[in-house]
Amino acid sequence: MAEFIAQCEIDAQKDIMNLIKSKNNGENKLACVHTLGCVQNENDSERIRGMLLEMGYTMCEEEKKADVVIFNTCAVRENAELKVFGFIGALKNVKAKRPRMIIGICGCMMQQQYVVDKIKKTYKHVDMIFGTHTIHRFPKILHSAMQQKTVDVEDSEGYIAENIHHLRGSSVVASVSIMYGCNNFCTYCIVPYVRGRERSRRPADILAEVEGLALQGYKEVTLIGQNVNSYVGYDDIADFADLIESISKIEGIERIRFVSSHPKDFSDKLIDTIAGNKKICIQIHLPFQAGSNKVLKDMNRKYTKEQYLSLIERIKTKIPNVALSSDIIVGFPTETNEDFADTVDVVKKIGFDMLYTFIYSRRSGTPAAEINPVLTEDEIKHNFEELLKVQSKIVYDINAKLQGSVVSVLVEGESKTNPNLLTGRTESGKIVNFSADRATIGTIIDVKITHVATWSLTGEIYK
């Protein structure tokens, strides 16, 4: 019954899209979707762009020129929220001059009632607000916002809407959501409250999406979710290891990546699957957040430093050339300088190819928000800078070993920093810039590394 209702609602959205498209007929309507957040936010933005395209809009990058402007938001860190308020505040005068412009805000921030109340009170030029659970109703929301201010936020996760067109940013690599939500309730994290409980997509729907991407010429997919290795399927595809193995059999897909994983759910079966399948990239993102057992317990991470190190050892034994990345929070309220030293110890012992480091950001509504910090702001900033220095040297030393070597690179397109160069990634996820014919985009080529830097590599085609 739920699936029948879902399909009826999707069909209704199609009718509204056709209605808006007919109204836009003959006019060059522009839309801009700005994403502040994780890969899941960007995947949601691709769906919003896809629906806008079906409604006759042309995408643009400049908010001030757009007829529809949407900010897809993240609630994980305060800095992202402040950016959103800055962006929408800057559009107040633009909206005054162009009153028919539609300004919308969606995403994780909108699942927090105090944020919705603040926007309604302080940013009255915003026309529509919708949350993470109502993106599939975007056409209806937009149509309503053309007549009056519209808020559509649900607390319930609801169902997973399928068959929504994505307008993707690349023709070579694509992200595919396999599940939504999180059940872990780490004490610092707002995600379970704004994304809801874990819901896994049906294996058949995931495989159909990847098969469609393969037919369109995509070469690489990244499977995404708040915790992909807690994926639950059924029958022959019962877990994430089964799913990723099944996806690897799809003709045309040459590389598979995935983010993010929780250490407590990373099974030996998954390690063996990665080790035994050449299509699955030897790049594993495995957040450990802190090296202190006391802090890990306070974070409700459900593993110890020793258990994490043991897991990494098993991974390195089975996958010798694996590239590891992780997330670290510095300055969790209960963290002392001695606890921080344990974190640095883990970083030095493992040697991560990449670290995503963050100073703890207090999130209202989470248990950790009620704890007074042990360290001062100056101490936290000092520790953060120390961690960056340690990691920068580790990354440079790892990259230096690649000088003069030949690596396989999937060519993704033009370099973001130099349009005269192309860029791509190695199997281990390292960015390589090089000079080559544009005809190589979408192919895997051999590149000889001629220059190494901390965050990227430069090379030349190896013949």
C-alpha cells in the first residue's frame, strides 16, 4: 500500500512539473541550486536540478540572475549554517528589485524547527522551505511558492521516492544513494535527527540505477549513505558486501567507491570482497573521530582505539596497497590534551592518505551540546593546528613515494584550477592533473607522476 501511495504521489508531481513547464514555455527561465554539505546533500541537489530541468529551467551558477534560487543546507556544523544565512541575507536587495524571483531553502537545516522559525521571522524574502523528507514533492512546493510562502517539513522519514531524474555534474563519475538516515546516535551528531532512521533502498532499484548510468557511459559510481555498511537488503543481496559484489558485475562500470563507513559495522566479509574484486577501488574512508577510549565512549562510537587499530591491521593485511582516509573531531567537550595525544598517536600509527579534520561544533539537540568543554578555545585551536601539521607531513611523504611511478587514472574532465589541464583520480583516490587530449575523458589511462604536492599530483601520459 505504501508503495502504491508513493507512486501516486510521484505521478502527481509529474503532472505539476508539466504544468510549470507549460507556463515557462517560450521563456528562458534560469535556476541555481547551491549545495552546502556532504555527498548526500549533493546527490539530493542533483535530483532537484533534474526536476527543475524537466520543468523547463536552465541551470546557471549566479544566484542574482536566477528565477529560482535554492540553497541545499547542512546541519552538521555551525559554520555551514552561518554561510547559508549570509547567502540568503545577500539576496534580500536582489529580491526587492526582482520580486518574482523564488528563493528556497531545503536540506538538513530545515529539519530543525528553531532554524525554520528564524528564517520565517528574519528572512521574510524566502519563499519556500522544505526538508530532507519532502524533496520528492519539490514540484508541488515550487508551484505553491509561486502564489504564497510555503513550508513543507516532515518529522517522519516516510518512504524512499524512486525514479526521480538526476541532473549530474559529471558524465564520467556518479554518486548513487543506497540508504538514508542513521541509527547510531553519536552524541555530537545531528544527522539521526534531521535525516531520520536508517532506510535501505531495494537492491533492484539500486542495480537499475547503476545499469542506467552504465548505459549512459558512466565509468565509476560512488555508493553513498550515512553508514553504507549497515545496508540491509534481502535474498541473494542481504548486506553491503553482497550489494557491492552485484554492482561490480554490471558491464560498463569499471570502478566502484563508497562512503561512509562506521568501524563497528565493517565486516571481514566486506574486507574479503574488496580484496577479491578488481573493480572495487582500494580506497576506504573509515572515520574514527578520536583516539581516546574515554572520548570514544563519550561520543557513543561503540568501539575502542584498540579495536579500530585491529580493524585497520586486518584491512592492510588483506588489501596491501589500500589508501585510508578518516574524519577526526578536535575539541570534543570531554577531550583533554592527553586524549588528543591519543588521537595523534593513531594518526601516526596508521598513516592516512587523507584526513578530514574538524573542530567540534556544538549542535543544539544533541547530548554533547549539554557538556561544558574541558579545554579552552585557544587550546583546541592549538591542537587542531598541530594535527594539521602532523597529517600534512604524512600525506606528503606518501605522495613522494609516487614520484616517477606510473598510475592508472580515470580521466574525469578539466582541472578545476587550470582549464588547460585534465584531471582524474587513481584507484586509491589521489587527484592527478596532466595534459592530454579531451578525447581521453571517460577513459582509464596510464600517467607517469612528474611532480608531487601535499594535496595533488602532476603527471604526463605514459606511452
